[in-house]
Amino acid sequence: MTAMPKLQLNGVRKSYGATKALRHGDLSLDAGEVHVLIGSNGSGKSTLCKIVAGSVRPDGGEVILDGQPVEIGGPQDAKAKSIGIFYQELSLAAHRTVEENICLPSLPLSGPFADRRAITERASRYLKLFEGVTGEGFALDTPVGHLREDQRQLVEIMKTLATEAAILIFDEPTSSLDRSQVERFFAVLKQLKTEGRSVVFISHRMDEIFEIGDRVTVIRDGETVGTLKIGDTDQAKVIALMVGEGATPRSGAEAKNPATTIRSDITPRLSVSGLSGKGFRDIGFDVAPGEIVGFGGLHGQGQSSVLRALFGAAEVAAGSIALNGNSVTPADPRAAIRLGFAYVSGDRGRDGVIRGRSILENVTPVHLLRAGQRLLDPADLKQKARPALEALKTVFAGYDQPVTALSGGNQQKIVIARWLVDAPQVLLLDDPTKGIDLGAKADLFALIRKLAEDGLGIVLYSSEDNELLQNADRILVFNGGRIARELAGDERTPYNLYHAAYEAA
Amino acid sequence: MKHRLTAVAAAATFIVAGATGAFAQSYKIGLSNGWIGSEWRTQMIEEAEAAAAAWKERGVDVEVVVQSANVDVPGQIAHVRNFMNQGVDAIIINPNSPTAFDPVFRQAAAQGILVISTDAEVSSSDAIYVGIDQTDWAAKSAQWLADTLGGEGKVVAINGVAGHPANQMRVEGYTSVFDNYDGIEVLNEVNANWDQAQGQQAMQNLLATYPDIDGVWVQDGMAAGAWRAIMDADKTADIAATGEIRKDFLDIWAENDLTSGASVNPPGVMASALNVAVFMLEGRELKEPADAGQYGNALYLPIPFIDGSNFEEVHEAVEGKPGYYSYTSALSIDDAEALFN
Amino acid sequence: MTDQTASNSLSVAGQRLIARFPFVPAAIILVVLLALNGWFEPRSLSFGALRGLVSTYLALMLLAMAQSYVVFASDLDLSVGAIVSLVNVVMVTVMQSLGGDPLMVLFACVVGIAVGVACGLFNGFVVAALRLQAIVATFATSIFFTGIALYVLPVAGAPVPEAFWLTYASSYFGIPFVFYVLALVLVILTLLARSGLVIRILTVGDDAMGAFHSGLPVTAIRIKGYALCGLFAALAAMCLTGDTASGDPLVGGQMTLNSVAAVVLGGTALSGGKGSVLGAVIGALIIGLINSLVFFVGTPSEWQNLVQGLAILGALMIGVLVSRRAQK
């Protein structure tokens, strides 16, 4: 190990506004190794990778390539410096064919024309690596948009390999792949190692990490906390590093112990059984009045889909939903609202705030829908909106102030206030604190607890594990679209949560 | 039901008879209009259709086929080509461009089709223009304004669309008149795109900038707007301005006793052109060849003028018509015949 | 059972066909419209009439091509009509000041193309480099280009040398000149469809972020798309000048929206990433044939605009329905 590292990052940092995505990123990558990057949701892994790939410019820190400090000016520059990346969100053109996508970063030309023969030839070289595991309907001339999720992920892998770069970064390349595809992919990675290429590999599956990795670097809260040799460690040690040594099972605001306050003889507010749909299977749980049920697990394991399905915004293939013991079918959001469901999303731009309109207009649409009112009486509306807004301690100058003048946290309160004008039965919170500062978060969770005490059934999905540990009475850990484990009472520890989330699906 | 069938059959027989025997002559004339932004154009076509029907009494069957839609220049060239495909005897067109039709008119002429443009002149030597002289149209009203002001005063002009040939000719028209008077000072000339609202806005701006305006020379399509601004500014008595020929404006004129005068660009021009066309199809010779105007192919029609002296009479003529109706005049068949040998 | 399998395989075949050739529904509509025109006015299918059709709409076909390359990148160019006007007056003015010598006419054409490409580059710079909204930015540049055109030639006029427009109207070996041009256009669009640039433009239109992440020079590609658009707008202006034989600073203005309509009628999505230039060319003919058909059917003049609008909507709907059905 006297050889100079191929790539080294020292104290790299990046902020988006007030949010520090990466505080202090260190990484040392050798030639001929597969280096695993691990950390919980939002710990800064992807930001670190994007800095290396040039699509994010760091605010500070050092990037050293082959012993030389460099600045990576953009994806084109990264390409020139022989760095290739697999994007978690994929970078494919849906209407282009598989072969075109594989060759896109440097399209073979003859004169001004695309050299079809060379494209097919080059693409088939990479297709051959995955021969037999690509699945039905996968051909070089298939438009990528016609492929399944796992097949698209394979195309992105082939596209990354086709850059033939010395440094290859794979940001969660295996999340949709089946076992045979993963095995083939690992065989390819092993071949790359023998060629002396460097691979950064991000995955949440512990077994995969220990199968393919040479070293593992752990990132926690935007900081590199350590690098371990895979041979010298085990899963428990890695998880302990991710969780942090000082982490206590419960801290901060206290959550109630469901075993004592929630009586089993009360009809649940919400009762779900056997619910299946796109992205989730066989989901069953109850929410008692006054209870906050948390959805945990890695990002994108079906939590949001379940919430959206309950709100009628996503299709339900099978299963039953009961509200206060009565079977219901929320066919669309309008129906769900009339039944008494309320839904607040962290994606305020898409699902919540009506930009450019006043606070009053943002508070009242649900009320108007439920009351079936067609004509508006602003004075009457203000009367109805006032208690809801006061309960939220929302700071605003007047009802006519545009909602976008408020901070993210206060905007989110306005969105919640919208549901409180007419008391709902069940409040569905879909990662509601995304992009909100800490002070506002505390207010928000105090409010949510108060709403629970008033008898609402609350389902809370959060991508931040701490929020769940501090606020949920029970945590259902999602993995691969199923509920992998239920944590209640003293089981609610970071260790248990990580362990359940990172278990092989 | 049976009755109606019989009636249809009878009508059909009549038409067949008409086509073959009853009429000495029958002609098919295509009318093309490439812009339908105002009622004036609609009235233009309706009057032309009425003029065609009037020929029946004289034993000539004139069938008109109309293409009237908002089209671009190629679209109107397509109008002409469609007429050629249908085998018309003559084409009367209100053209979207003065010059763009040269080649297609040549192709039509080569097929023996008579081409007449109206309302806007065309440069083609294969067509003639039958309509008013836009330069003279502007000069007439400019002369009225100069006379009304006694040859002295401060004047502003509100024009249509920059670069439009009719607009250009009108600017030349009033400029040539005002140049004759040392006492008339043209303070400003603005474009308001033949739009009433823009005309009103322009007039408001002008009134704000120049408090002592005596006269306004404004083109039709914007004059009502300009007058509204003048009346809002309470200057109705102090300012003389040109006017419009629409019924609704004539009503305002009468009610407020405006000092106004209007050159008439009558929607009847297409009807006049149609009457001229039929005589030409009959093989008659014009007494005076159509060789006027900048392109040497124009036959100019007389331009009526409305001012205090004949206002009562004009206002009576449009009595009972809808507000958008324009005061009109057209060559009757007899008037047209007088132009021929 | 066998029936269903048969219809399934038929729809699979249809799906393949339309995925590969998105202009197929447009081509079917074109054939139907031709047949209807011929039914109501047999002479509209004569050789001379078809020649007239091509002469008239060659400019719009080229303009629809121009618009396609911008739409492919999920952009839009509302200034194409103004570019046509500007190139038209510049060419005519150059021809007039240098005389009708064939060499000078050729020089004027080169100048015209240069002007068109320059306008395209300017649009591309404003939209892609300065990142202004394409619709509003090109609306603004359209006013700007019209202003320059009015400065170059304040009033319509300025006849073109006969050598120029007689060529456009002439025939060689019994085949009209415009048919040669049309054939050339078809060859060019086939070649361009295979060019690396157009594939990259489509990629950008598909997912600009993905293309950026893949290391494609997204800004440069979008600018090149606009430049290509300017080039074909200039060629459209040359055809229009050939058919109108004159300079008119306002001649192209109304062609802009027709070009957008032609692109959409041809099966290209305004959201970018896919489509067919040939479809846009067919779309231009569809617009022309609808206008003629409305007349040949004998629609009363006061209803022609309305019927024409409805017919274009109808054609659009048929195209969408056919594609959707095939994609099921």
C-alpha cells in the first residue's frame, strides 16, 4: 500500500442554502480496488459522488487525482479526466435505443453521421457481459422507455462501463437488480479490478458490500467517520460506525409508550390489511386514535407509495382499508378527502403549496372541497382559518400575504393548517420535513403530537431516522416494498432500525 | 315531405335549364379574402355576392365561389391555385401582399383567367386593380382638415401598420397636402396598427404631450378610439379630427356634433370590381385603359367624402343598420358599363 | 381466441411500425385528404395542381423541418416566420443592388443563408446560454427580426430578377423544378436523421439533465439546434421568394404557428425527445390540403375559418388516437 492513491478527497464540502449536504468528505481510492461507500439516507454519499463526477461543484476541500490537485469543472471535464459514473436516478434518454444510450457519451461518428455499425459493435460488447440475465424484450434496438426498471438499470451500468474510464462510480446500481444480475455485475467488477481500474460502489445491502468490497468508507451526517478494510470488520461494526457511538436509543422529545396508552379494545382509526400495489406488497397495520405510526427504512422502499395509495393518489391492486371500522375505498384524492384523510408531502412544490397565491387561499381549498361550496365569502373563510393557523403558531403578516414569502417551515405549517379547518380522521405525513430548518421541525413535531393527543390517527414517513426514533410510537421498517420488521417500545433503537433496513431483501 | 322533394326537383331542373339555356352567358368568379379581422371584410364579400346575383336580371349567370379565411401569404397563393383548379373565369382578390402574387398571377393569366385585385394594389402586370386610390383617400381628408383649420394649426397623425403598402400610400397622401401649408405644423406621427384601443391610447399620449393640438389626422379603424380620447379630455369643441364610416361612429358624430370629416373607403369596392370583371369577361373594352397608379395597372374609383355638408344624408342612409355596418358605395352595373366602350 | 391473437399481433405490428415511423398516422391522413380533395374537385389531383400544391407549400414544409430540430430538443422557436421575412428582404435587397446576374443571385442566396443561420445562433444563445424561456425569448426575437426586416425594406415591393423566380417555376426534363427540390429535401432530412447532431438533439430533448450528466455539451447542442432551424428557415425563405418573386417584410409572420402545427400534426411531441422530420413535412401538406378541402367541399365563406380550425383539430385527434391505440 505504498502506491499513491488514484483519487483522494480531503475535507470536501457542499451546502445547498442552509442545508449542509456534505460537511467534511474524505475518500482515498486505490487503483484496482472496489471501495464501498456507506451511510444512512441523506448522509452525503451521493453528493460526494457527484462532486467527483463534476455535476456538483464543491464549496471547498481538495480533490487530488493521480497526485495532482484538480478541479472537475463539469461532467464533460470528468469524462476527459477518465471518470465515469452510474447515476442513481439514471441518465438515460427514454426514446433512444439501448445501443444509442450505451454509446451516447461519445457517439462513434463517420464524418457528421452516426456510425451505426460501430455503435452496434461497441454496444454489443457490453451487452455480451450481461448475456442471459437481461430478461425478456431486451435488445440493442429497443427504446429504453420500453424496458423494465431493472433492465434500465442494466443499460445505465453498460453505459457507465462503456466510458472505459479509469475511475468508475456506481451510485446504488443494484437497487432493482435480481440476484443473477447482481452476480453478473460483480463478476464484471472483479474483472475491472484485475485491469487496475478503481471502483466506488454504493449499496445498502450489507451482504453485497461484504461480497464485493475491498474497503468501506462510512459517512455519517455529511462527515467521513472512518474507512475500514472489509476483511478486518463485520456488519455489526459497520452499523455501529454508521449509527455513531454516542447514539442513545431515544433522545429529545419523548414519545408515548403505546403499550400503556393505546388500548387494544378501541376500534383503530385506520386499519390496513393485505394492501398491494406498484412498489409495495402485502402491507398490513393498524393505527389507533392518538397514535403516531412511523414508516422507516431506506428511501424508496414503498413507504411513500403506501401513503399515496391510502390518499387515493396511487393505484391499489389488492387489500382492504378500514376507517373507524368501516371499509372504505379512496378511489382518488377527492374521495379520500371527503372520507377524512389528510395528506401532507415534503414535496411542497408538487403536492402542497399553491405558489403565488395568498395564505388564505392556501389554507382554504380543502375546506371548500369538503363543504361543497362554490362561492367564497372571504370574511367567513378568515374566521375558519384563524384557529387552525393560531394552533400552528404560524408567523405571518396578513392573510393576503403571498405564501411564497414564508420560510419553508412556515409554508409547511400552512399546508397542514389547510387540513385542520375541518378535522380529519387520519393524517398521512409523507416525509414532511424535507428542507425545513431544525427549529421549525421541533415546532412541527410538537404540533403533530398535539394533533395525535386530540385523537387523530397519524402515519409518519420520514427519511431521517432520528425523526422517527423521537416521534413515532411504533416504527414499521420497510424493505423492498414489504414491512420487514415492527419496532415498538424499547426496540426503537438506531441499531435495530439500521439493521432491519439494511438486511438483505 | 313529398312536396318538398318536388320543389327541390323543380329547383334543380331550373338550375340545369339556367346553366344551359336561360342565360346567354355564365361566368364563374372566385373571390379571395385572406384576412377576416373586421366586419368591413365581411360586408365586402356580402356586397360582392349581392352584385353577382344582380346580374341574373340582365340574363347573365354569375356564380361566385369564395375563399375567406385568415391565411398567410402562401395560404392565399393556395387560394389562387385552388381557383385555377376549379376552372374559374376570373379571380377577384383582396391581397395580403402587394408583390408576392406576381408569379401565381402570371400562371393564372396563362390559363386565360382574368385577375383583379381590389382594396390593395398589386404589382403584377397580369392583373388590374379596381378600387380607390389610397393616396387620394388620405389627401382628401387631409385637405378637409387643412381647410377646416383655415390652413393654420398644430396637427398630429395616427397611422396604421408600418411597412404596410396602403399605410405608406396614405402617409404620402397627407404629407403632400400638409406640405402645401406653411401654417400647418405636424407635431408627431405615430403608428397604432389599425386598432381602436391602440388608437385611443396613442391619442391619450399625444394629448398629454401636446396640450395645444388643433387637428388630428387619423386613419379609419382607429378614429373612433382617437375621438373617444378627445371626448374624455373634454376637447371635443377644440379639435377637428378625421372620422370613420361605420354606423356606430356616425351615431356618435351626430350625438356630439363632432367637427369631423371622413374619406370613404367603401366595402363595395369588391362589388365594383366584380361588375367591371363581368364586362371584361363579356369582351368589352375599357374606354380608358387601366394604367394609373405606381404599378400602371390601376382603375381608380371615385372616393365619396363625408363632412358637415352631407352628413345628414349619409346618416340617414345607414339608418336601421347594425353598428358595424359601413357606409358604402359601389359601381352599379350601369355605372360600370359607362366605363366601357 | 385465434381472432384475438391475430388482432394482438396486428396491434404489436402497429406499435412497432409507429414507434419506428411516428409519421405513419400523418401519412394516412395525408392520403385520405388527397383522396377527399380529388373526390370533391377531380382537377385538384392533376399533375399541374399537385405541382401547384408543392410550389405553394414547399416553404412551409421547410419551415416545419426547421421547427422540428428545435422541438426535438424540447425547445420552441416562435421567430421562424420573422426569420423567413428577414431573409426574404435581405436576399431581395442584395439581388436588387447587385443586379440580376446569375452569379449575384447565387451570392444573394449565400447571404440569405448566412442571415438565417445568424438569427438561429442568436436565438440559441438567448435561449440556451442565457437560459430565457424559449417561448417568450423567441417571441421577443421575432419582433426584433421583424424590426430589422422593416429597416432593410420598409415597404413590400422590390421585384426579384426573373432568373430567380422563373427557375422556381420551370421544368427540367418534363419534371417541375420544385419536385427536384422536394426530392432533395427528402434526401437531406433522411441524411440528417442519421447525423450525430440530430441524435444528440433528441437526447437533450428527452432528458436534458441526463444528457448533461452523460457529459454531453447540452448548451452547445441546443444552440446548434437553433442554428439548424435558422438554416432551414432561410431555405424556406428562398422557396417563398421563388414562389412570390418579391420582397415583403411581413410575408412570413403568420407562418410561425403553421410551422408548429405542422410539426405536431406530423407526430412529433412538443415535449421533445422523439418525432419525425418527415412527419412535419407531411404535416405542412396536411394543413394545405385541409385549407383546399374546406373550399372544395363548398363551405360558405363565413364558416371557412371555423371549419378549417375544426378540421385541423380533427386531424390532430385522429393522429393521437391512432398512435395511442397502437401503443396499447
